[in-house]
Amino acid sequence: MAVGRWGVGFLGTGQMATALASAWRRTECLDLSRSWAWDIQAAAREQFAQRIGLPLAASNREVASRCELLLLAVKPGDVEAVLEEIRPVLRPEHLFVSIAAGVRLQTLQDGLGGHRRIVRVMPNTGCLVGCGASGISAAPEVTPREVEQVEGLFRAVGYVCRVPETLLDAVTGLSGSGPAFVALIVEALADGGVLSGLPRNLALELAAHTVLGTARLILEDGRHPAQIKDAVASPGGTTIAGLHVLEKAGVRGVLQQAVWMATCRAKELAEGGQNPSTAEGCFSKK
Ligand SMILES: NC(=O)C1=CN([C@@H]2O[C@H](COP(=O)(O)OP(=O)(O)OC[C@H]3O[C@@H](n4cnc5c(N)ncnc54)[C@H](O)[C@@H]3O)[C@@H](O)[C@H]2O)C=CC1
Ligand SMILES: O=C(O)[C@@H]1CCC=N1
């Protein structure tokens, strides 16, 4: 589907807004002449304006009065203040897109004085290079065509799936937080290469290309991860020796716990908990 060019109002211009705006600019989704931005931090908004090449408003309220599609990209704890600020200038035609982790449609609707044209999206940082993964969930008041348009905007920068809102915390725990988990794994694999005698830069390139190639085998060649594992591990060979160490250390369980813990944290944010509970407390909720 053609995405068209959008005038987007950026409420917050931190890392994620910058990743999305850069990618939309590159894919020509962003109408620079109709897009505006604001961030409470001068350095963040000036850097954004310079990098993306769009004008700065004087407040969130000005962004909202100038743009029809609003992208809320502040941390969950700052959402309430932004909603309060823009509420007086909100018009029925505004389409509000929030990427804030754990902030429910209901909370957004309440904060916007009953405005219901809201879409929640949980993207990830891969959007910056056109290889993001986003989960999307819209309020029933958003028309199917508008949901498709928002979906198109995120599809322009990667993979998109529609999910019921109840699953967005799990999307947050898996693909929203996932780039950090995968980055940690890549870094550790590269360390393993260095431990085994490879120069640092080469080890990092080999590790990153290995993750990329494995992802492409799964996504493009349709292979199940178990097939890839079994095909690589020859009897009595090198791979099974390494796999044995990973299985003994419980790496599968640890990764499952990491996703579960991140999902729990998204649920806590939804309940207004700004301080993380203990890991034990989180697991006992399951
Ligand atoms: N970083 C990531 O990989 C992802 C982040 N998210 C969500 O995106 C949102 C933004 O995250 P990041 O970009 O990482 O955070 P960030 O800290 O880089 O950016 C947030 C920006 O909001 C600004 N801000 C705070 N209060 C404001 C206000 N009242 N008005 C205008 N701007 C204000 C801050 O100055 C900051 O520049 C969060 O809600 C997060 O849950 C979602 C998916 C992935
Ligand atoms: O760590 C966070 O809170 C955000 C949400 C998803 C990725 N980063």
C-alpha cells in the first residue's frame, strides 16, 4: 500500500523519534513542509531539527495545533504532562499515535479528555535502518483506512503486526526491548571470538553477520530455528560442543526470563509503577 507523505507532529524528539523520523525522511514518508517537533530539552530538539531538517514549534501545544497526526515519543512517566498540555487544542480529526511502553489506550483517552482516535504502536530501534519490528493496536474509533495508513508508515521502516492491546506488553518485552538483548548476545559472541584469538573488529563483524544470516534463513528461507541448529551441528563436531555448554548454562530459560521480565515491567509501567519491582516479585506474578 502506498503510504503517502505525512505531516507528523513529534511530541518528544529523543532516540526513538529520531530513529523514526530519519527513516521516514529517507523513505520519503515525511512531508517536511507539514511536520513540526518539540522537545522539552533544547539540545534534543535542536539536534533533531538539524538532523531531520524540520521546523521546531514553541511547545507541544503548538505542534498539536499545527499537525493532524501526532506521534507521542516521550518516556511513559512524561506522558501525562504532554497529554495535559495538548488537551485544550485537540480537534476531533486528530490522529494520535503513541509509542510509549505500557501506557494503555484507556489512559491516553482519559488524559486526552475522551479523545478516542488513538493508535498504540510498539516499534523498535531497527526502524532506524529500515529493519524494525512493530506491534500495532488501535482504538475501535480509528477507521480501518487510518489504521492501514499508520501501519503503512511503520511498514515503510520494517515489519508490522497487528495485535490486540492485551498483547502489546509482550511485544514490548520481545521486540521492543529485544535489540538490547540481541546486542548483548552479539557482544558476548564477539568476546568469545576474541577469547579464541580473533582481532576485536573482525570478531564483531563475524558475530553480527552471523545473527543477520541466521535471521534471514528463518525469515526468507522459511527454516525453523531447530532445523538450522540441527543442520549446523555435525556428529561429534564443533557446534554440538558449543551447544552443550549453552544448554548446560540454561541459556534458553534465561532468554525466556528476560522477555518475561521486560513484559512484566511494561505491565508495571501501565499500573503507574515508575520503580521496578524485584525480579522475584515479578516472577511470582506469573
Ligand atoms: N528506545 C527504544 O528502543 C524504544 C522506546 N520506545 C518508547 O518510546 C518512548 C521514547 O523513548 P526514547 O526515545 O528511548 O526516550 P528518550 O529519552 O531518548 O526521548 C524522550 C524525549 O522526551 C523528551 N520529553 C520529556 N518530557 C517532555 C515533554 N513534556 N514535552 C516534550 N518532550 C519531552 C525528553 O527530553 C527526551 O528527549 C518511550 O515511551 C519508550 O517507551 C518504544 C520502543 C522502543
Ligand atoms: O526500555 C524501555 O522502556 C523501552 C521500551 C521498549 C524499548 N525500550
